[in-house]
Amino acid sequence: MSLGRFALKRSLQGIGVVWGVVTVVFALRFVTPGSPINAVAPLDASQETRQAIAAELGLDQPLYVQYGQYVFELLQGDMGRSYIRGQDVTTLVFERLPATVELAVAASVVAIALAIPLGVISATRRNEPVDYGATLLSLGGISTPNFWLGIMLILIFAVEFNIFNTSGRGVDVGDVALSVINAEPFVGTLLTWLAYITLPAIALGTYFMALITRLTRSGMLDELSKGYVQAARAKGLPQTLIRYKHALRNTLIPVITVLGLQLGTLIGGAVITEAVFSWPGLGTLVIESINQRDWPALQGSLIVIGTSFVLVNILVDVVYAYLDPEVVTD
């Protein structure tokens, strides 16, 4: 099977998964207690008013008609209108999406910058204090809930030492880039961006960092025990070259797969972190929509999060198949 056919196969499977996500998200509105009309109608609304609202929202139609209409509108890029905000949900969701992606990417950068060096050092200095320290750190990262870590980071670095901001976004990464283009104070803009994004990125990326550290360590230990490494040592190649050019390169193939999968997970798992830091992304929108029973906004957010996860998985599969062609022939 060629790489193109492999990518096409994964894309078709992804379409099926997205359709399943849309179906489940649509069904949630009908299996949860309460009626969407309650979010729109006044508390003292008469039965006639409630029936008129139901007819206006299409809620008086049979379930299969509502589902078919919803899917048809989705295919046209229409996610409906927010019950509470009165805005187009597509616009509302995609206004929030960049903030969530920015936070997920920042968390990934923090995790990768710490995890891969820690994993390599831990593997090359096995059973030494630095190995025990890296193992303890990774176990702590996996075991610590990100919402608790976020609260602790706020109390220590924002409240006690007043180093970082506690909530909001301040400026985005686009503002940092524009400060260079427009010859504005780059350092000040960068520091403002870091003041807002550092704590949520650490809180969200800690579990990811711990996972990659353990994966890198186990992969490096496996590679360093293989014959080609022993042969390279016998030829007198420098240890640094053996570790970082040969062993680490082979170790990174499964790490890249996990990186991609976890990026999708970070996008979907940012809900709690965004709520803790009042980060204006999709996670905050999901929480607000649940509290307000704003079903169109909630459905649109969940569909975009699910679709993002599927797209990232497809991209990772294709990249992995490119790096390891044996995957295509399996």
C-alpha cells in the first residue's frame, strides 16, 4: 500500500469517527435532564410561549428530522446560534479555538523541552541519583491532577511572589510576532505573553512531560542495548554522537507518535486548566455553556474538539508511516 492510499484510508476512517462524534454530541441534548427551552423561555412563560419557542428552534420536529437538519447545516459550516449569546456558534467557537491551540502548543513545548533531555540523561546515567530524581519527577507529574497543580502554581507564583498573572490571556502569540514586524517593543510584549501563559502551560503540560520522560528513558535504554550501538562503541565513536545521533533518533519515532496523540488530548483536556486560569479558550466556553444550558454552543465546541483530535491522529499516522514505511505494509 502506498503512502497516499494509506493517508486516504485513514482519512475515510476519520470521517466515520467524526460522524460518530456528531451523532453522540447531538444525542446528548436528549438524554440529559431538562429542556433546552428552559434556557430561552422566561421563568413565567406560558405554555403557548414555550410551544412557540420550540417551533422557532425546531424542537417540535421528530428526532430524525432534527438530526438530519443538524447534520445538513453542519456540512454547510452552520452550527446554529447560541441560545444565550445570540451569536453564530461557528464564529463563537472559532474565535475561542486559537487560544486553546496556543495553550496546547505552549504546554507541548514546555513538556518536550524538559522531557527529552530528562529521559536521555536518566537512561545514560541509570541507577544514579539523577535517574532516581527524573523517575520521581515523572511519577509525580503523572500522579498530580492538573487542576490542583494549577491552583498551587497560582498561590505560589502569582499570589505569594507576584511573578505571573493569575487569569486571562493578555496578549497572544500573534501580538508577539506583530511586535517584531511593526518595530514595537518586542521584549515587553514577549514578557507580557509569558506572564499570562507560563502557569497554565506548566499545569497542562506536566502530565505530558512525565509521560514523554518515561517513554524516552525506556526507548533509550532499549536502543543503547542493541548491537549497532555496541558496534559504534567498538569503532571508537564518541559517546555523544552515539547517544544523540543514533540512539535518540531511533527512540524518537514512537515519541513522535505520542507527541501527536497527546497534542490532540491536550486540546480536549484543556477544559479544567482553562477554567482554573480563566483562559478564554474552548474549555472555558464548554464550562460556560454547560452552566447556561447553551446547547448549540456546547455541541459546536465538542464537535470542534473531537474533530481536532481526529485530524491530529490522522496527521500523526501519516507522519509515522513516512518515518517507518513498514507501517504501510502491515
